[in-house]
Amino acid sequence: KAGVTQTPRYLIKTRGQQVTLSCSPISGHRSVSWYQQTPGQGLQFLFEYFSETQRNKGNFPGRFSGRQFSNSRSEMNVSTLELGDSALYLCASSSGQGWSEQFFGPGTRLTVL
Amino acid sequence: SQELEQSPQSLIVQEGKNLTINCTSSKTLYGLYWYKQKYGEGLIFLMMLQKGGEEKSHEKITAKLDEKKQQSSLHITASQPSHAGIYLCGADIGGTYKYIFGTGTRLKVLA
């Protein structure tokens, strides 16, 4: 079974630009969660999508948005990039039914200059 | 303050030694995950605990969730250099699929 894939793996942007990150979950998984990881704040929950609906949201500004497609693939968008958005963005997939294991992708490292 | 506290923040042990990492919450944990992360990479799932008093083992790693479901410990027996990395606990403390993570414990094993 293929694991969770994230594209691109590395990205360099400048302040004010916008960026879209992609996550393909494990086949059959309907839940995709997004996280931001920084040295200062650690791993922080952004949002979770289940069957194309945002089921939960963390405490991030509206510049961070996401969506999920009918094939469960998910995208995350960050608009008007700030220097502080530089981070490792991780997505995780799970069946989403009750308590289930979350499997993480390798992450996308975003650098904002 | 951090909702999930991990201790210690970092640990350096000699190969072959045992070690324990703790994860503590002030609220009831609906489920607790342990992950391992190599620097700058994704998280590798180790174990998931749900029931108070539950204990699971995989190879030389054992994790327990206490009866009150507010603390978990991860124990590594006879550590090896391959155990080095960052260990993170993650949990749902609201039963709402909103997961939080501890700050991590950085483990170095000296050969």
C-alpha cells in the first residue's frame, strides 16, 4: 500500500505570495489533517477534512485554507505569505472513523524570504 | 502553557541503557499516539493507546496509558543508535478529532 505523499517537498516563496501544497492520502482513507511544524511552536494542528468537509479547525488565521476532493486528495493554501509561515507542513491521513492511526507524509518544507 | 507536556526535552544515553519519556496532560486523553521523527521528516507511527491502563509493546519500545488517562510513558529497553530521533506524543483531548502534540523529546544514543 502506497504511503501518504506530499508535493512539492521543498518550496521557496517571497513575502506576499501565495502557495498551494498537495497531499494524497493512503488509498481508502477519507480523513486528511494538516499540521504546521516550527522549532518555536512545535507541531500545531491546522485543520482536518473528512469526506470533502472541514470537520475541525485549529487556531490559524484565515490566510490558511484547505479543501478536499472527492478522491480524498487535499490541498492547503496560504495566501499573503509572511516570514513566520516558514515551516514544515505535514499532512496525515486516517480512516477517520472513530479512533484510528494517523499516517504522516514526509512534509513540505516552505521557506518564505 | 502547553496542553501536552513532555519530559525530558532532551536525552543522551549510552547504547544499551534503558530510558523513559513521559507525556502529561491536565485533561483526560481520549486517545494517545506516540510518534518518532527524524529531523525535518515526517512522523513515524509507533503506538496508539486508548484505554486507561493499556500497555502496548513493539520490539524494544513499550508505551503505557495510566488509569486516569492523563499521562503516558514510553519506555525503550536496551537502547540502540537506531532509536535516536525526536519522540512526540499526540492526543485528542476534546474528542473532536482536533489533535495536539507535545513539544517532543530529542533522543541521542551514543554508540
